[in-house]
Amino acid sequence: MFDSLDEQIRIDEHKAVSNKERMMRWALILLLTAIVFGGLYLGFSMLKGS
């Protein structure tokens, strides 16, 4: 029951979202991830330096 519901939700979402929008979403996720990990790296390196 839940497998078919999960599959139907995935199919509906795929129809509703264009490829361009999907690529923009992934690019934004990657950018935010890089900013977060870059901030953590800089923060730890500043703490280690003092």
C-alpha cells in the first residue's frame, strides 16, 4: 500500500516540477551546503589559530 503511494507521490512531483526548476533546486542546495561547511571550516581554523 505505502509503496504504491510513495511511487504515486514521486510521479506527481516529477510531473509538477520542470527540469530547470529541479536543477535550480539542486544548485541552491549545493551552494548552501558549501557555504555552511565553508563557514564551519573558517570558524574552526580561526579558533585553532588563536
